[in-house]
Amino acid sequence: MRVAIIGAGPRGLFAVERLWAHHRAGVLDVVLFDPREPGHGAAYDPGQPSCLRLNVTSAVVSAGWPGEDQPPAFNEWRLDHGEVAPLDPFPPRARVGEYLRWFWAWLQDNAPDGATVAHRQERVTTLQREPRGWLVDGDRFDEVLLATGHESNWPGALGGPGVVPALPVAAWADSVPAGGSVAVRGAALTFIDAALAMTEGRGGRFEGDWRTGLSYVASGSEPAVIWPTSRTGLLMDPKPQPGTPLAVPDEDTMVEGRRAVSRARSRVAALRVVGDTASALAGAVIETTPVQPATGAVEAMRERLEVMAGAREPGAAWALGHAWRGLYDALRARFEGIDGGFAPFAQTAVQLERVAFGPPPINAAKILALLDAGIIDPSSLDGGPPREPDLVVDAVLAPPGVVPGSLLAELVGRGVLWSPEGRRGVAVGPDASCVRPDGSSVTGLALIGRGTEDVVIGNDTLNRSLHPAVDLWARRITAKEAP
């Protein structure tokens, strides 16, 4: 059997690992298609500056399947490769890239008898059905798994002279003129990466402790000013530091909240549980609405960081953020699928992602230090840059789902794939098989990751426990090869 996996990022490699876990007999020939080196993609490039950190706790990152001990989880691998406890919960993303590069080698070394895996360094442009399977750029395969991840090109991207995409950072960071001016489109996590790449990544350093405040020591190589822009005029709230009380509030409250989401008579009622749970955590009535700070964006970030440091009492923003994170899986179970009724979840997610999925405290403290040093000018958050910048960094990434101009969009346009109304992604079944409007499966074609967003929720994660479809897919594939 020949299996093509289009996309060799983390999810593509995770799919190979599941095939190895379930392969029992016969010949299994797996080919990964990706113009990049397998494993890390642009987000986890091992060559990026070490100041660009993982934005989730490293404890959730694992190349292994939940409950299995091989390959080792990321933190275990770190201890086996030179790091010592206690481990930084937000290590450099380049370190994750090294782990994923190692994982690719592990997959090649641990292929079971009768199985092989290879990488073709190319971008797939055509996928055609034929009587005995699928043609991937003219080469026949029995099964195809689409795992294309982040699209590098999309109609909403900025272009033209003096404009660079934020990722990969290494492609542009050294070209920023020292003492120049840079405008950044966006003020979320990718903006933070860009700002740190232009400062700490070019020889600057931070002194002090994030809990009491950092100061920035310039290198002379950074730009004179960085102007972030944002539709909301706000910056993201830092998330709690792992191991602190704010990271693990009353579990009984969260358990009851998850039960309430499952028991709710309607999806809208399930969303109201977020506000109820936040109210229970905060000891005050909180609505599931945007948390608009009474102060400006900078002071709001400073106040929220003081909360995470234990210097200020937590309030509505912390409670809503923790409630949303803690109830996310239960809410996913209520809203995933191909039917209507997804809009309330989408609207609430847009409102709460700023308070729930922000940067680690250390990165928030670094941004505040750059603001205090005058290198980041927050006036652009509301009014835009005051003059023409020397460089524009586009820190708004392509959205998930079906992106115009992509391979997925071409397949949807031909009727091979179906994207349900009101959801951005392609319809798939529990085993990742692509699904037609009549509920039947597209034989031999499956899809995992960002291309399914809204049908499957929360794909931007390295936490393998959240999405079981790839395991069910691998079981289906390997069952076909059994004698």
C-alpha cells in the first residue's frame, strides 16, 4: 500500500507515528510531500532566534501518543539532551524544532518491518482521483492524507516593496535598518515575536525579573521605533505562569462547569456556562463579553501582568480567560460538526482569545520593557503609524480553513471536498475521512489540521490528546493491509 501525506509539519509526522504504531503486516510505503524540511515548518524552525518562545506550556508537547512511552515527550527528551530540572515551561520554539527534527529521524530509524517513509521536497499542485486511488502530481497512491497546515500565501497578505511576512523570521530580521522605523500589522502573538526578533534577537538584552519588572538594554542594532497596529487597539493578556495558584484554580468549579456545558439544553446555553464559571472563580457576577480595560492598552497589560505576578488581585479578565481555557474541550464537543449553529462559538472565541491564549508572562514583561524604553510606540494601536515606516512586517497569518488559492480551495471548487456553510473548514468524519454533503466518505482521501477548522476545533496545538482522528485514520489504513 502506498500512502501520500501532503504536508510534513508536526501533524504529518504524527500521522506517520500512528501508522507505525498500528502496522502489522504487508508493505506500507509512505511519502511525505513538503517543500520544507520535515517536522518543524516555519513556526518551529530550529534556526530562529532563541528569544522566540513556545506560547503554551511545554508539558503538553509530545510526539508520542497519549499513554504510550515512545517516542519520549518533549520534556523527557529535553532532560535526555542536556537540559536540567526545573525546566523552563516556555522554552525557545527553536528547541521544539530540534525535537521535531529528532522525531523525523526517529520515525526513519523505527519504521516497522515492511514499512518505509520518504520525503519529497516539493509543493503538491495537483491531486486527481483515478480508478485505483489518487494521483499526486501524477504519482499514484492508494491513500492520501492532507495535512497542509498554515498556508504561506493568501489574498489578505500585504505585499509590495518594503513589506515582509513575519514568518520565517530569519528571512528578514537581519535586514531591519538599525535606528529605522518599522510598522507591524497586528498586535497579537506574532507581533510579539517580531518585536523580540528586532530587539533581543539583534543583541539587546533584558535585565531584572518579570515579576517585578524588566528593563531593556539596547544593542544599537534595533530599530528606533516599532509601531504595532490592531483592529481592537488592545494588546494580549499574559497567561498564568505554570505552577502558580492562578494556573490551577478550584478544580471542583471547573469540573462542574464542564458538566454544565455537557448538560446544557442548547449550544447558546452551553456558552453561558463560561460566564457562570468565571463568576464562580472570581466571586462576582461576570458576563461572557469582551473585557474592555478601563485604562489604555499598555496599562491594561501592565495590570494583568501584575495579577500573574501575585501583586494584584485577579479580576474578570483572568476569570474569563481561565474559564474559557478550562471549558474549551467541553465546548468543542458541543460545537464541532457540519451542521449550523456555529456562529455563537466563533463570536465568543474572538472575544475571549485575547484574555485566554496570550503570551507567557516573561514575554509580556519584555513587551512592557520595550514600551517603557520608547522602542514600541503604542500610539499606532489606535491611529496607525504617524509616518511612512522604513519596513512593514505583516504579522497577520493566513486564517485556518479553506484559504483561497490553496490546494484545498481548488479541491473544494472542483467538488472533491465540501466546506459546510457557516464553517471555514472542510467536512471530515471521526477518522478524518473527507465527507460529502450526503454524509458519504470520499474514498481514500482524509484531512487533518487547520484545513478542518470549525468542523474540528482548535487545531493549532501540539497537544496530541485533543484530536483522536489521526489514530482512527491510521487504524483504518493499516486494517486494509492486514492479510
